[in-house]
Amino acid sequence: MAGTKKDISAMEGFTRKTYIVNEELSNKIDAISYWGRSTLKDVVFEMQTAFIKAWEKKNGTLKPIPGKK
């Protein structure tokens, strides 16, 4: 798989966050990661990217939250 996907773990600009998530959905995300032979980090990154792209297509480009870096 080397060379076929971006190695997100080697990229800068990532931060650790803790979220409360739906258990059933979390288990499905874990299964996607397992069966897709990908890291959970990569799967979550893909989900976030797809969601934000769809949101911005519908609502326009997101603006930064005032006062937040």
C-alpha cells in the first residue's frame, strides 16, 4: 500500500481531540478501518474531508470562528 495513499501520520497540522460519539457508528468506523486495511486516523480524516466538502458545496465556504486560531 506504500505510495498509493497519503501517509497522514507523517503530515503536520494535526491535533488530538476527544469527542463523544455514537457507539454503533463508532463500531462501523472501526470496521471500515479494519476491512479497508487503513488506519482509523486516515478513515476519520477522509470522513471529515468529505463532510466539510459537502457542507461547503451546500452552504458556501466556512468562515473561521471569531477569536479562535
